[in-house]
Amino acid sequence: MGRLLLGVLFFLVLTEGTTHSDLGGKVFIFPQESNTAYVSLIPKIKEPLKSFTLCMKGFTDLTRPYSLFSYNTPSQDNELLLFVDRMGEYGLYLGNAGAIFMGPPTSFGPIHLCVSWESVSGIAELWVNGKPLGRKGVRKGYTLGAEAKIILGQEQDSYGGGFDAKQSFVGEIWDVSLWDYVLPLNNMCDSFHGGNVIDWQDLNYVDGGYVVIKSKIWL
């Protein structure tokens, strides 16, 4: 009985502050520049990844660099980082090695991003608003580490921290999903939920700082 009670207490400590919710039709709003506002997504799968597909939607009017999706492990920063250097320039970093995808600057409005990668070939592919920006090679043979901290709103310079306000996201993010495999091309930009690692409609998360949840105003 004593061991059972200790196990229950340990579980409660681990889950304290964690929210479980269906966020279909909702967005996270990051209203202002800061080094304190973030959302930490709790993955359903904590195993190493040899491939993935990440899809998400967002809106911002930022013209400076900012982080969209930051995935660090205890032993590696920038294990998986999706970063916007400027309008139309997207950086994908795996194990701190990067591939840059160039697209035409877009007018301010919602954006739909999907990126996939597989270890066996090292090929990464990025789609923006339903159009491919090409394929690049990065980290062939690499494996993304386990026990990841996944952060929206900030770029991690350390495991779960080291935030810089000048790299923070200001705007709205929604429909984030992550799979541990590469989606077929014809499904790439039609998918916005159902990820087996992160699923927007079955999401565990912890938020910190000034973050607001509201109904979405874009598709």
C-alpha cells in the first residue's frame, strides 16, 4: 500500500499544471514580445524519432526572426527547430545542422506549414500554403533523441529554457500535429490533426507567461 501511495503522489507531481484538452477550433495567442510566454507540448511518444511530419498553422506580422517550433533533448539543443529568419526564409535544424528553404515573401495573413524528414535518406521537404519549397538534405542517418521538450512561442537555448525575447513568436498558432513518420505527399497539406506524437485535438500541454486561448478566426 505504501508503494502504491508513493506512486500516485509521484504521478500527481509529474502531471501538476498539465492541461489535457481538445483544441479544435482554438488558437494559442502570444500577444506581445517576451522571454516568458510559451506553451510546452507534452508528446504522446517519448521514443527517438527516425522520421517525422510536422504540420501547423499560424499568423504573425513580425518582420524580425522568430521561432515556430522548438524541440530540445537533454543532450542536444536545436534537435528539431523550425525557425523563420525573415519573410519567405525558413530554417529547419536537426541536431543543430540546418537546411534553408526559400519562398516568395507573402503578404500578412495566415500560413500553413508542413515539413517532413526521414533519416534513411536525410531528405527534408517543406510545404507552405499547399505549395512545396523543394527538398533538401540534412542529417542523413541521424536520430532525434528522446525525452524532448517541445516549446511553442520561444526558441530554447537550453533544455526547456534559455529564451530570448528577440526570437520569441508574437501572433497566433493553431492546428499543430506531429507524426513519427512521413505522411504521403497527397496528405501533407490536408492534415492538421491526428498526429500520433502531438495531436491538436487530444493535446497535453503546460503554458507559462502571457498566453491566451481563443477561438480561431481563420481556417
